[in-house]
Amino acid sequence: MSDIHPLTLYSSVIGPNGWKVVTVLEELGLKYRTVYLDFTKNEHHSPEHLKYNPNGRIPTLVDHANGDFAIWESDAIILYLAEKYDKARTLYVDNFEEKMQIAQWLFFQASGQGPYFGQAAHFLMYHPERIPSATERYQKEVLRVLGVLESVLSKQDWLVADKLTIADLSFVPWNISATTLLLKDYPGFNFKNDFPAVYRWHSTMLNRKSVKDTYALKDSLSARA
């Protein structure tokens, strides 16, 4: 185990999910190193990575202080970090029911936000031909998910326990993509006016030092890529 870097994060400069983990690591003040895998060289499918993550995707976290325990899937990683290392419960809770609510939102983020926002990105930016019906379908799903969040956040400041938790932070990366790319040219879309509670919540998190530092690093690495 390295005394300087007890945690190793396998990630990528591109894509949102690794940066979610970075934000939580920064929030908790944990020491870690990041190995950025080059997808163009198929490094995510290398034996070194696959021995930790048989799915061959990012992110993957290896905890050298816990016998090289490896965990993958971004929401599982941040749940692990909160359970094991957030002793002060800065981003987490002790109450069982509130833990289940955090799990609920993490599952919704992983199944309801990430895949559909990702499909919107694919058909908007990467698919070789334009398919308006597919683009419209996934953009409408982005709006639907924002509407679900609005229905809750219009009544309370945070998703769970009246405070910022990993549940809230899990939504930041894809909401950045939604507001800057996926819905940028959507007819009539105005984030602040259409979803005022989500806008307030999202803006509050963007102003946190951990989030600012995370995306400053991402922008710096992206500029060099």
C-alpha cells in the first residue's frame, strides 16, 4: 500500500461518471491517485484493469488500505466511500431509513438519469446519422427526469436528510451535460425558468469548492488531450 495514495481510481478524462467519484473524494479529503485510461488504446480492457473490473468500464476504485478491495460502478463507489470513510457523516447518514432513501436516489440516478442522458448524448453527437425521433425521445426523457427532481426539490432543499449527501452529488455530472449540451438547442428550454428548484440546487453544488476543483481539473486535462 502507498502511504501517499491509499486509493487508486481508474477513470477517463472523457465521460461524466469518473468525475462524480473525484468530487466525493475531494469532499471527503481522501488521498488518491487517478489512472486515466485511454479508450482509443483499449486500455479499459487491459488485463491490469479487468482484474479489478470484469465489466471493463470506468470508474473503478481500488482501496489499498483495505486489502486492495476493488469496487466498480460510480454510485457503488461513492456509497462505499461514504459508508467506510465518511466518519463525520458529512455526505452520509446513520439513520437506516435515510440510508435507504439515499440508495433509492442512487438507483434512480444510475437507471433513470445516466442511461437516458447518455443515449441523448449519443444520438445528438456521436451517431453517424441523424434520427430525429430518437433524439427527441431521449431529450424528452432528460426533461422528464428534471421534472421528477423538480417535484421533490420544490418542497425541500436536498434530496435526503435536509442536507447535501452523495445522493445529490451523484446527479451533478449528467446535469452539467444536460444543461450545456443535451438541451442547449432544445426549443423553448430555459433551465432557470423551467426547473427553478433544480436550477437552484444544481447551482449551489456547482459553487462548492470540491466541484469547482474537479471540473477545473477536467477542463485542464481535456485541453491537453
